Amino acid sequence: MQTKPTAEKPLAGLKVIEMSTMITCAYAAMMLRSQGAQVIKVEPAQMGDPMRYVGSQKNGQSALFHNCNRGKQSLAIDLKHENGAEAVKRLVKDGDIMLNNYRPGVMDNLGLGSEAMRAINPRLINVAVTGFGTVGPMATRPAYDHVIQGISGLTGLQGGDFADPNNPEYDFVKMLICDKVTAYTVAQAATAALVARATTGEGQHIDISMLHTCLAFMWPDGMMSHTLQDEDAVQMPPLSESYKILDTKDGSIACTALTDGHWAAILKLLDREDLISDPRFASLPGRMANFPEIMTLVRDGVKNMSLADVLRAFQAADIPSAPCESRTSVMANEQVLAIGALETYVTENMGQLTAPTPPVLFGGNATSLAEPSPRHGEHSQALMATLCFDAAVVQEMTQTGALLCG
């Protein structure tokens, strides 16, 4: 185990205790692992993290679990057993960051709440993630990504509730966006607290809710039309109106044309240069106010052109654009390959895998996280020995189901 920080692994030498199931804390902890930290995942002894069984899998372990848990150690233990709670307390003694995503009060009821843990180790940074926050009528209710998408307004944005506010339509973002946005927020907050600790010498408690995080994430662009509250504010169509795919006769393009030069080049391509002086389209404010008309014009204009011709014209005019890739074809995209965004490697339990490399290039240098995800309880026995539990205690806990040594 690397113990000293380097430019590429600035968190080496730090220990993270992850008390969680599913995505939020797991993905955040894996980010910290990719930057050098040791991550010990404490999961239930019986079933383990349910994410192990969600979606495509091999040998009883899912790709989703792997994609959020690479490089970790698994301690599968019953926290209601006296030695289960004691094991966590021993982990905390020299821990740096503790993450949990249990409902408010659960960790306190286990004797593992923030105050108790920080009494053991005042330098500990304790991050508690909840669905709805710690107060209010929904504070103790369960939450998953779909639920937070709904209450945060994301489903309204995706469904286009701006078209008819009195008869809104709703739709989901087709991935676990709220979970992952919260995970990035958790990782950023934890490392910010590390910076503060370097000055004060003390850790702290941090509360983060998925609901609050996703509202903040959506607000800059998704809530533009709900930010300015005065009656004289000039409201424009939402940016989502510009999120229209351009379908050519042999492929599709994603693009964003903002400048006057971009627009002039598009009109030339469409043989509609007569519209250059049209007041609806002659300036950026005018174009923003008339997004629907613009997108209809452009989409109709390119539908009988070839993908190559449109991309060539866009690139000549320096219009930000790229071909649309499927989830299969993106893995072979030449730019994706050029930046080394993916790596393929083999693990004993899951065979050949393809997963992203860490996207942060400290010092401009690429790094790898080509590590296995842990089997359920894979490191339990070794960790319990490191925590100085007697072999007889470990055997008794294993026999009674309070500890799984996978």
C-alpha cells in the first residue's frame, strides 16, 4: 500500500472508512481511492451492498458494483454485534474520512454517530449523506436516484414542463445522475475539509443531502427562468430548447453554435444567407429568444446532407460539434482512445473489464485504477487481524454469521 503522497496520488497515506450501500458514498470513496487513499468498505455481513446484484454481472458481482468500488477492501460485518461496532471504532482511531449514507439517526443508534467517532479521533472528517436532509417532513424517508430526480425538478426539466406549466410532462434522465452528482459533491467536500484540517488540526462533521445537491446542480441553467423574480425580467426560452440532435442522412451530430460567425457559416451551408440580417437571428440575444425557430431551420436544412459534409463545414467554421456515438461505438472513438479515457484489464473474479481511467490528470500525468472490486468480505479476516481481534473472536463471529470472510 502506497503511504506517501505523490503528485499523481495526492491522497496516498489517508484512510477512508466507507459505511454505505448503493451509489453515492461508494462512488465518492472510489474517487478518493483513485487519488491514492486506502478505502475500507464496511458492508452488511449477510447480503452485503445490494449494488453487487444490480444489472450485468459475472460470478455474482455486478458491473455497476465494480464501477463504483474498484480498489477497495471489503469488511463484511454485523454492526449490531458488539464487535461489529467495536471494529468500526478501531478503524476510526487512525482514519481520516468516514462516509455514510444511512438515514438520520441510524449511525447514532449504532453507537457510531459523528460525535462518538470524533471523540475517538478529533481529526476525523465525518460526511453524512441523506436523501432529503436532516430536518423536515421527509427527513427520515428512504431515497433513491429516481425519487430525487422527481422532487428536485429534474423530471420536469427533462419532460419539458416549460411548454405548458399548467399541464406539465415529466421524464427521467436515463442514468443515476443524482447519485453521481452527490458523489462528486461528497468527494469535493471531504477534500476541502482535509485542507481545513491541515490548518486547524481538527476534523469536522459534514451533512450533504441529495435533494439540496441536485437543486444546486440543476439551478444555473435548468432554473434560469426561475431565478429572476422581478416582473420586468426578460425571460428567454430555456437552454434545453437548443438540445436538439441534428440528424443527417447517414448519422447524427451534436453541436452548439453561439457566435455571429457560427451562425453565418450555418446559413451559408444551408444556402440561406438571406437570413443573416433577419432581426430574429442577427444577434445572440435574438437567437436565444428564437431557439425553436432556429433549431427547426437547421434540422430541416441538414437532414438530406451527409454527416461528413456537415461536420467538415462546422469544423471549418470552428463550430463546436461532434458525431453522436452510441454506448457501443463510443468505446472505439478515436478521441476517446487518444486521451486514454478507458482501460481494459483482467481480474480473477470478473475476467476482462473495460472501465474509465481517473479523469483528473495531476501534473498532466495519466493514472490508472485497473484494480479489482472486492468480493463480499474478501478482506474481513485480514482487517480483523490488523485491528487486533483475537482469532477466537473472529471464528465465533464467522460461525454465527456476524462476520463474513469471503
